[in-house]
Amino acid sequence: MIKTINSWRGLMAVTVVLFHAGWGWIWNIAVTGVTFFFLSSAFLLAMRHPFDRLTSGGYRDFVFKRFLRIYPLHWLALAALVLLALVYTPSDLDWGTASLVALLLQSWSPVHHVHYGINPVAWYMSVLVFCYAAYPLVARCIGRWRLRYKIALTAVLTLALMAILVPLDIPGREVVVVNPLSHVVDITVGLLLFHLYRVLRDRYPVVGYRAATCIEVGVLLLLAVVITVNVTTTWLKPWEDVINWYLPQGAILLAFAFLDGQEGAVGRLLLCWPLQWLGKVSFEIYVLQFVAFHIFNYWISPLAGHFGLDIYHELAWFVFPLLLPLAWLVNRYFTRPVSRLLAPKGSL
């Protein structure tokens, strides 16, 4: 893991939690975080597993190890949410939806209460499972392509996705965005970014502190410009769920990967211990946020006289004293032990 990217993932996870906790105004940052998660996952996979050659055993080991990162933690969060639902809202529990969510197949459904069922953020893991299964095949097919061909393929796929999204209203766009097939574009963009990264590292191996700081500030300003345009105009609205963020988040990912080991002012800030720790438990933060919300609603809010806060708004920060220790405990005493126990020796 590139350390600055690790910190970015932690910060993006926090923005997603704040959005779900009622900070609606942070939407344009939170949704870019989801795009960053997908792009960075594909980019880092390309860095570690180029798959120039692909055997059935190698594919099996790769997919098993990736699934091992997702399913046990997902099942833990799902079990907690189902238990809380059985205690407090048993009439709302749909066992058919719960079964699809347990298998991480819910994102293939066009029905809102199915693909956002039980644990609303699990749609991301459903898509991620598909992306992990598809990545070796996509990487094997286009990994050796020349840069211009990768750019052309990325452009074609992005334009196709834009054409699909243009005539759709918000519910229709939601169905497309949560569908795993639409995120083949993310895999392709990640592979393209990795190719660009290798080109830059070969041609410009050394960058000074001032130049690195300018690059870092420049890509952050690019994100700020896109957010400003999206907030103040309707030009980008049809694609605000995903496509708007390919360029700025791709630039951030590429810049901080290229500057790994020669960070500027922003990069050095991202290397501080609290942000590194945040990145380390970012996946647990993301997966367990609704568990923390429900515990906060049912157990903590009543003690404060609120009798449950489904949307926190200005109290959103109050969930973090519960969520962060929970994420750390699960990472330390569940995720890592389960991975060590179940990971096959010599697997990828």
C-alpha cells in the first residue's frame, strides 16, 4: 500500500460516514470517495498483480484471498445488523433480501430496497466482489496493450456509460451505478492510471519538494473545481454519481502514487500517524458504519433523551467515538486473525 493513498482512503471513508449520518452538503466529497475506492483498488491490484500470464490455480488463489478480505467482515456486520433488526424492528426484516445480501448478490437487483438492503453500504462490497473476479481477466486481456489503446478503450467505455446515464432520472442512475457491470470502467481506468504511473516514473524519477507540493495542490484544486462546477451548474448532473470524478480522483491517485517517497507538503501531512491509522482501519470503518449508527440510535441516544436519531446532522461527529474503536477492535481481533487462519500458504 502506498502510504499517502492509504491515508486518502481513510479520509474518504470518514466523508462517506458523515454523509450517511446526515451531512447532505458533503455529498460531492463523499461520492468522490467511493470512486476513489474503486480506482485505487484497481490501481493497486495492477501494481501487485499484473497478470501477464494467468493460470487457473493463480486465478483461484487470487480470488480466494480477495474474497477472504470481504466476506468474513461483511458477514460479521450483517449478523450484527440482523440481530439488531430482530430485537428492535423485526417486521422490517426481509429474509429474501438478507439472503442476497449475505451472498453479496444484491447489487444485481434493480430494486432499491434490495441493493441497499440490511447494510446499505454492502452494495459496494457486492460490486467489489465482481471487480475482484473480473480483474485478472481484464488485466490479462489489456495489460500489454499500448497506452494509446488503453486510452481509447477507457474513452469508449466512459462514453458508453455516459450515454446510458443521460436519459435516466435519479432512481435509474442509481440502478446503473450500483450494478457491478458498470464498474468494469473503473478497472479499465485503474489499469490506464497504472500505465501512466509507470511512464511518469521512468521519465521523471526525481521530483523536488516544491514541485511535489505544486503537483499535490494542483490535483486538489482540480477536484475543487469539478465540485464547484457540479454544485453551481447542471452541466455535470447526469454523471455526478461516478463519471464526474474519474478525472480529479484519477489525478489525485496518479499524483500521490508518483510522489511516493518524495512527498510535498500535502503528502507529508498524509504520512502522519493518525491518518495512517485511519487508513489502516478504513475498510472496517466503511463496512461497520451502519452497525455503529444502529447502536448509537438504540442504546446511546435514548440515554441522552433523544430516543433514537436516524439522521444526526450536526451530531454526526458523535458516532465516531463509537465507530473508530469498533473498527479498530474488529480489525485487530477479527479481520487479521481470520485472514491468518484461513489464508492458504503460498497464495497470492
